[in-house]
Amino acid sequence: MSIKFITSNEIPMMCKMAGVHALFIDMEHSAMDLHQVGQLILACNYAGVSAVVRSPSKSH
């Protein structure tokens, strides 16, 4: 599952319940800041879902 616009910390738990094993967090094409991404990563760790983060390029 890919996350670009929704930053709710409940998303990783919903992914776990749906059988999703990894969550792709896209920072390159979204307006999420480091705090929001950090909270999502913590929620992923708690839910047992792997977090994959694409960082923004230098031009952003």
C-alpha cells in the first residue's frame, strides 16, 4: 500500500488487519514532513508492518 496524502497513524494497523506486509511512504510527491513520517514509521513498527520511505530529492 502507498501513502501520499493520508497521515493517520491508524493506517499501518488497518494494513496489518488487511494482510498488507509493507507500507510505502512517499515523501517525494507529497507534503508530509519528517515528524509525520516518523509517526507513521513508529506506527508501522508497532503494527508489525514494514515501512519503506522514498525521501524527497534535493531540488524539493
